[in-house]
Amino acid sequence: MEPRDLSDHTEYVAGQGIEEVARELGRDPSELVKLASNENPFGPSPKAVDAIRESAPGVHHYPKSAHTDLTEAIAAKWAVDSSQIWLSPGGDGALDYLARAMLEPGDTVLVPDPGFAYYEMSARFHHGTVNRYSIVEATDFALTPETVLDSYQGERIVYLTSPHNPLGGQFTIEAVREIAAATDDETLVIVDEAYGEFAEGESARTLLDQRTDIAVLRTFSKAYGLAGLRLGYTIVPSPWADAYARVNTPFGVSSIACMAGQAALEDDEHVERTVETVKWAREYMRSEIEAPVHESHGNFVMVEVGDGTAVADAMRDRGVIIRDLSSFGLPAHVRITAGTNSETKQAVRELNEVLES
Ligand SMILES: *Cc1c(COP(=O)(O)O)cnc(C)c1O
């Protein structure tokens, strides 16, 4: 037998891991610095680590109350009803739940190009057809309503990433409002705020009091440092929030993830330290790298280096793993995640040497 025709489905290309690179280079993982996957350089919140340890003896239970408790804590944070919080296995899981809730076979979606690969993968799994809007270098990768609306043809879902990965730019709240207003009533605008903690300005959550066609995605993978646990959520408008019960994977979020997420939410110090360090690193990289660095509102910067693959390979040989952006269709660029102060300085020093040679 055969699976269904998956020929137009693409594979997700993740940034390389430390162990993987260490093995390839024959070096010790502790000598390497990984700035390729927008992870938290300080690791998880220590409070989340304690919660993980404490929840271990209870994992023979299905995660029911842990799920409810975390949902309530997140709902309180955003001042919405608990029904409006859809917990999911990572932000990626949130994308799946929204596609399940919205797409009929053959419906079309509109995704950014360049952009996050999983939008399109998820839409295809759910029998959707993918159209793209281009974010172009000629306008300095501007994220305006026209960027999206010029390509809009009545798609069922429009994906906005704000701050955008890997470009670093963001849509203003006004731009999101304009896009939602200009698209059909039956078009859902998903605002992916995976990097929202690192941005200045308001979350698109503020628009949910007036509109029923916007959903806001958030994750614990970036600022909260819980990427390995797979925890994310969507804030959805109340009129259709009850669809969650019909589309979610039962117990899709583990009890350990729920407990760790709740502890992380309460650890303001960890998030603040992370965000401050990221802001410092963004500015440092912009001022010190001897190549054009785009302004970023995320925990990374995009740098124009000429031959991204060659530069990423040379950096890797020097022990610093960064992201080659050719899989995003940006072969002249690399993306560097904000590290600790010393990691960021090391990355800049090595990059400037590579660029010079
Ligand atoms: C990291 C990321 C996500 C979510 O990642 P998860 O680990 O699945 O939570 C979503 N969108 C973008 C643009 C991202 O970079």
C-alpha cells in the first residue's frame, strides 16, 4: 500500500542541533554555540524545571486539571474567557487546530513568502491549497496591508507573522486591523506572535474585542525557553471558541508541559532577563556586524552576507551554528539568534572574520 499523494508536501528543515554538528566536526558539544533556532540562551525558567521534577510522579494520570489550570492562568493574563484559550502542542499544534477548525477540502490559504514553513505544511495536511504573498527586498521587506492585500483572493485563512521570522519586521496593530477589515467576513487572519514578548507595542489580542475574524498565536518555545516541551496556544474570538472541543487532539498537551508552562508564566524575572538580553544583543549585532543587519523585533537578526550557505558553513567550522536561510528562499542572508552576552560577542567576532576573508 501507499500513503496518499504527498508529492506537493515539503519536509520541515530545522536548524542543526549541537550534538549533530559536534559529531560531524568531531568536537565536543560544549565547545559549540548554537544560535540557529531562536531558542532561549538562558534555558528554561528554573521554576519550570522544578515544576517538571515535581510533576513527574503524577504522569500516570491524564492531564485534565493541569490543562484547566494553565488555561485559566493564560486567560487571566490576557483578560479573556478561558474558552478563548486553545492550548496546543507548540505553536505548530495551534496552527493545526485552526486549520482543522476552518478548512474544507480545497479551501485556499494565503501564506507569507519568505515565511514560516509550517503554515503551508499544516494547510496541506488539512486538504487546503496554498497561495503566497511576497515580502520583497525592493521595499526593504516592508510589512504593510498592501503587502498582503495585493495578493488576497478571498482565501479562507491569511497568515501574518509579527514579528516576522526570519525578516524581523512586524505589522502594526493598525495594519492588522486594516487587513482583517479588508478581507471577507469568512477569512480568518492568524496573527502569529511567536516572538511577541520581544516586540514593543501591543498584541493583536486588543483587536479581539471588536472582531471575530482574528486569532492570535503564542508559544512557550521562545521567550519562556520551553521549546522541548512543545507548548503553545491561540487566543480566539469568543463566538467560535467552542470549536476547540471538536478539533483538539484529546490530551494533546502533556501534564508536564502544563505544569512547567504555569510555573514559567509566573517567573517574570526569567522572561524579563531574557527580553533585556535579546534587546541588547539585537542592538549589538546591528552596530558591530560589518554587513547589513535588518532591524529586528524578534530574538534574532537577519544579516545580508552574500553567500549565506558558505558563511553559515564557515561559522560552523568555527564552532558557531547559525541559520542559513536558503530554505526560506533567502540565499544571500543568514539568521543569528540572540545569545548570552558572551555568545553574541563571540558570534559577531567570528562572523566579522569570516566576512573579511
Ligand atoms: C517558533 C515559531 C513558532 C512556534 O514554534 P513552536 O515551537 O511550535 O511553538 C510559530 N511561528 C513562528 C514564526 C516561529 O518562528
